[in-house]
Amino acid sequence: MNDEKKTEIKSKLSILFKDDKIKKIIIALCIGGMILIFLSTFFSGSKGSSNDNANEKTVGHSYTDLGEYKTKMEADLSKIISKIDGVGNAEVFLTLDNGSENVYAVNKKQSSTSKASSEGTDESIETQYFSVRRSDGSEDGMLLKVIEPDVRGVLVVCSGADSSTVSERVLEAVTKALNISSARVCITKLSQ
């Protein structure tokens, strides 16, 4: 670009910015854009789809600590169990297998190489992980889902456990909610 065109563009821009109405519109658009960028950080990744497997979830909230996941599950179960008619106060203790498992997007390529020997061809599978580039320039694997740990056992201590009807209701609620067998659940009476 030559100097004449640069000067012409500068003069046109200066005329535009002298008008207060245009300045206000430009400032409002900039502020609106910043607000949209700010709000997008809160809403990105918050929608997930439901799965048939109770321990498998789409990426959203990933628990960084197994203890955090366990505490949340115990609190949720205690809260819902205590709402069952006749249960009274309820406390729940969970035991879990291992930790969470992250599942990343992969592209598997099968390649075969031929050897001159009598063994024939040698086939191998090459695994290539998809990655996501972040705004700061770093790259991470594309996380598809987080498989939460399986529940090994549940102990429910509640006031109404001496009633067989209440115990059956609690047992059914726990086994259905966690998708585990009744052999993994113990229900006992809370001491007064």
C-alpha cells in the first residue's frame, strides 16, 4: 500500500471516530463480545448425554480425587435414603474399586509388513490419539468420557432398619440407584 492510500484510510477512520454515536456503538460491540467470551467459559462442556451404564458419563464434571467422588455419592445416597418413609436418619459408607478411567479419542490404523521369512506378514496396530489445542497453545488428548469407579460395597446405617419393610425399600433403592447386586449392600440399625 502506498502512502496516499494509508493517509486516506486514516482520515476516513478519524472522521468515523469523531462521531460520538459510532464510538458508542463500537464500544458497546466490544463489551458485548467480551461478555459473550466470558459467559462461554461457564457453559462450555456442561451439557452431557445420558448413558445406560450408571458409572459412565460424558465429559463435564470430572472428579480429580477419588475421595471427592466417594463423598459426593455418599452424601447423595444419604439424602435420598433418609426421604424414604420410615427410614429416619441415614448414613451411607461406600467402598469403590480403583479410580476413574479417562477414555480418549483414538484413530487406530492397521498396518502389515511382509517379511521374507516363512512366517508371512506381520500385522501391527498403530494407535494415534486425537488432540485438542487450547487457547494458551498447549495440547491435550480429546477426552470422550470418564468412567467412574465401580461400587464394591455399600453400608447403610439408618434408624428404621429394624423394620423389614423399611430395609427392603432401602435395599431396593440402593441396588437400583447404583446398579449393584443386593449381596453388596448391608443395612443396619443406627444406634440411638
